[in-house]
Amino acid sequence: MKTETTTTEIVVSIALQAEGSELNAAWKKRESKARRDFRKDIAVATEDTVGGFDVRLGNLMLELRSDMAEGERISTKLIKAAGISAIPSQRRSEALRLVTQREAIDTFLKESGSKFTSLTALFAAMDKQAKLDAADSEADSEDDSEAVDAEAPAPTLEEIAAAFIAKVSDSEFTIEDALDAVLKQLDAKQSAAA
């Protein structure tokens, strides 16, 4: 018994085809411009240039944070005084991460060959790759080790901080919001103990 396959041709009007072609061309231009703008935003300062927007913002955030204790949040008053309060906090946090993790970001961009249009997308891809790498290395270490110790060493403070940052980065919250929540919990715990 033979099975016949039939193909159905979908026909649209010439006007719809023309509109679709124009929209497709416009979309390609937007994406190209977004990638170009992104490359400009993350460009490193040279003798002839001051650096991209995100690099400049990240350097400013780093300078504001330099006088603070480790893990301390930059106050809203300081952000207003610096004149960057209109810039969304997520953008400020991402710019700070761009500056502090520049080498890893450049390496990731070279290795991945992906074209990004925002820091959010770049960091999401980096975090996803880091999770995959961690899972691969964990699987490899489990395969390589025949005897596993019953007790794992306690995580270091740096490992706890890295896990905290990764978890917050994967969520819809900013690092600043998460740190505020931690400080509130510590205050509540101290108040309850007193």
C-alpha cells in the first residue's frame, strides 16, 4: 500500500508579502544596531576614547563602592549625589559586574562567538554556561573518585558569596535588593535576640 504525501501551498497576498519583507528588513536593522550599540557600551577605554556607557557606569559604581566595607550597599543618597539615580539599579549592577569580571567576560565572548545585545543576556548565558561547567566537573569528579569522603569540607566564605551572587543573578532581583533583604533579616534576628 502506497502512502501519498501532499503538500499544501500557503498563499498570501502581495501586500502581505511586501509588509512582511519590510518588517523583516527593519528587524534585522534593529538587531544589527542593538549589537553595534552593545559593543560600544562595553568598549574598554583607550587613549583616544573614554570607554562605553556601561564601562563608564561600572567604573563610577566601583569608585562609589571603593570607600565602603565589603558587601556594604551603596546608599540611595550617594547614588543621587553621583547623579545616576535615573539609571535603573539592574543596569548599575550589571555595569559593576562588567567592570569587576571583565577578563571572564572577554574570555566568554571570544569562546562563545555569540552575539549579544544586552548585558542581561550576556550574563544569563555566562551563568548558564557556568552551571553546565560545574555540573560537568562535578560529574567528572564523581567518576574519577572511587572513595568519597562522608564529610565534605565546609564551604569557604568566598564560595558562599559566589553561590549567593549566582542565585540572585538567576532571579529577577538585583544584588542590591538581595543585600537589603539580608540586612533586614540580620536586623530582625538581632532584635529578636536582644
